[in-house]
Amino acid sequence: MRAIGIVLAGGNSYRMKELSKKRAVCAMPIAGSYRSIDFALSNMTNSHIQKVAVFTQYNARSLNEHLNSSKWWDFGRKQGGLYVFTPAVTAESNFWYRGTADAIAQNLSFLKNSHEPYVVIASGDGVYKLDYNKVLEYHIAKKADITVVCKDMGPNVNVDRFGTIKMNEESRIEDFEEKPIVAKSNTISCGIYVVRRRQLIEMIEKCAEEDRHDFVKDILIRYKNMKRIYGYKMQGYWKNIATVEDYFNTNMDFLKAETRDYFFKQYPDIYSKVDDLPPAKYNAGAQIRNSLISSGCIVNGVVEDSVVFKKAYIGNNCYIKNSIILNDVYIGDNTHIENCIVESRDTIRANSYHAGTDGIKIVLERNDRYVI
């Protein structure tokens, strides 16, 4: 493909509460065996983008461990590959990334040293499938300066935490509001952009000169009347996991057969780092109803309408309902968990009771198994 890729994975979301204290949002586990960033990386490799940069910053240890081998997404190659950039002290800058545009500005040599004419920019916290080739073809056909991938949301969806877009009949963007108090449109930006590489370099350098740091506010909104910015409407499944509720609902979506079939049985595939773990073990007394149980798990109790991630242990007479159990959790006997997200590596003592009565409860327990 005639493009390089950039995955923006450095941000944090306070709406994720305690879940983002241990990891970057882009490293959040999804659907039992995946991480959020896997979807953007899989879309890149499925679109034949052979050179991809990931910009990390906040709580990057877990994410860096996940990206320590590029072969899982077919980026282990002689030409191109997967590049991970973290903020570094240089002669020009000693700042952390102050925004999305600043992250690109601090790594501008990656763009300047590439020869592909286009750049695909994607956020790492989206769960979706998209052929970036089709977006690029649309971008070229429209003779656009920037193309923004967008999606129409339902009337009951609160869009005030997204960037909202208004387009004319030719799909040219006339208005772009970032996180409006009162939304004038239910069409939102998905955080995916296509732009010509030389033009991106020019706009980023202009931002840096004027001490501007945000890609949306300082490029998309600022240039909307000066540049030809078009919207490309995405069809199909798309979710952003920047809040606890969205994260919970996205994982619950994978309990639906049509969602699992779309992501895991229909071409193209979604790839992830593979752990060598045994299959899940169900002991006498285990009952599983409408749940995802990942490899390495041992289940003795009842699990209903839940997603259980890798290497979890569920004790005797436990009842788990409508919950997410993250990696390497130990749940003692006679425990009841309902409407909860249990943080990874937690030890839940026997005879415990946790239930989210007003929304989703995040369960954090001191871990007696690991002594630092």
C-alpha cells in the first residue's frame, strides 16, 4: 500500500478510573485474549501497510511488553516493520508528548525518512475492522487534503465526548466540534485520518512553530475552511473504550454470536500476541452459560453472561454473573461477583461478595500471591 501507519497510543483517560492506573488504555484486554491496540495493528497489516509507528507514553510497560515482537501482526520484515516511539530528551525537545500533534512533531523524522506518499493515522483504543485501502481510494478520488473516518451514531447515544462532524452533500466537512456541550450532529469522528505525507509534515511543523499541540483542535478544526477535509462514513461495528461503561459494554458485545463471527470468523482476521497456555479446564460442578472463558483458566463454580480472561481461577461454589474477570485473577470459594470488573492479578478472598448496584463496580483487592 502507498501509505505508512501511525497508531496514537500514548494517552490516558480519567474516565477509565482505576483501570488505567496499571496500563495504557490501548493495552486494555478485550474479548478474552486480545488487547485494544490489536485491532488498529491488524487493520494496518490487513490493508498491506508495511511500516507502522506506535507512539506510546502513559503507563507504557504493559503495552511495550505486548509489542515486544512484531511477528504476531506480520511486521517482522526486512522492509518496513513496527516501530515503537516513546518521548525522549533531544537537542530540540525535552518535553513529554503534550498532545497528538506534538507526538507526531517529536517524531517527525519518521515521516521525513519515509517515501510513501500517504499517512494513515489511527487511535489505538478503537475496536473495529476497516480496510484503509478503501479510505485511501476515497481520499484520492475526492482530491482531499485530509479524510476523516466518521460514523453515524444512534439517537440514544451520548456523543458529547466525541468530535462531532457536519458534512455537506459532497461529504466535505463544514463544521467540526470537539466534545461539544450540545451536539449539533450525531456523526462522530472515529479518530482515523488519511493525509498526504508531505502535507502532514508541513502542518505539523506549522503547529510546532506556533506552540500548538493537538491534532484535532490545531489542525482539523483550525484548517477546516482552508483545506479540503472530507468525511468517510464507516459501516459496521465500531466502539471506543475510553470510559468504564464503554469498555464493559464492548466486552459484553462479544458474548453475541454475530459480533464474534464478525471479528473472528470473517476475513480479514484480528491478530494478537499468542501465549502458550493450556485450554480452559472445567472441574466437576462448573457451569458455564453464555460466557467467554480464555485459555489457562480453571473453573469450579458458575459463570453466567461474563468474560473471563487468561489464567483466572474460579473456586468452588462461586457465582460470577454479568462481569469481566481480567488476567490472572484468583477467586476464592463461595464468592459472589455480579456487575463488576475485577482488576488483573487480584486475589479475591473466600466468602467475598461484590456487586455493582449503581453501574459497574471495579474490584481492587490487595494481592497476597505476589510480594514485591
